Amino acid sequence: MACKENCNCTLFHKDVIDKVENKMKDDKTYIEISELLKVMSDLTRIKMLEAISEDELCVCDLGHVLGITKSAVSHQLKTLKKYNLVSSNRIGKMVYYKLKNKAIIDLIHASYKELRG
């Protein structure tokens, strides 16, 4: 059996090829994954996600932990909220933020382990 299009090679492992093709997602899904990873590729946002991974923090506390202004924190939170990565909890006049999905911090920790061996 020949490969698709202009390739002259022979498929030796059709069962493996079929399995791989069946697990592949549509392009829209891969574009969404790419966009999510772009959002997470920012140093400040990675640190912010780590900071709120277990405890809720307000904008002021996040600014203190990260060493950035409240305005910068708010800007980054807006992006993280747009991609549904953080949740907010209003208590009186204060708004507290927390990581919405544990899988995100697991990805960050797995990346750290990969880098550190």
C-alpha cells in the first residue's frame, strides 16, 4: 500500500498508521491548544499561575509576590480569564483569584521536571 499523495513509500504498519490517524484531532483543536500554550508562554503569567495554584490571592498580593504593579497584575489576569484559566471570588470589595484547572499547574510542573531531569 502506497502512502498518500506524492510519496512512493510503502506502509508497512497500516494498523499503527490507522491508530495514529484515529487519535489525531481536527485542526481547530490544535489551533486552540497552540493559543493556550502561547498564553502560558509568558513568564509573568506562568509565575502568576504558580502563585494562585493552591491559594486565592487578590491583585495587591499578587503584585507583591511577583514584584509588579497592580495594573500589570490586572492586565495579565484579564488574559488568563479570557482563556478560562483563573476564577475569581468577590468578598466585599476584594476580588480573589485562583487557578481554575489543576491540569494547567500539572503542565507547568511537568515542564519543570523535564528541564531539571
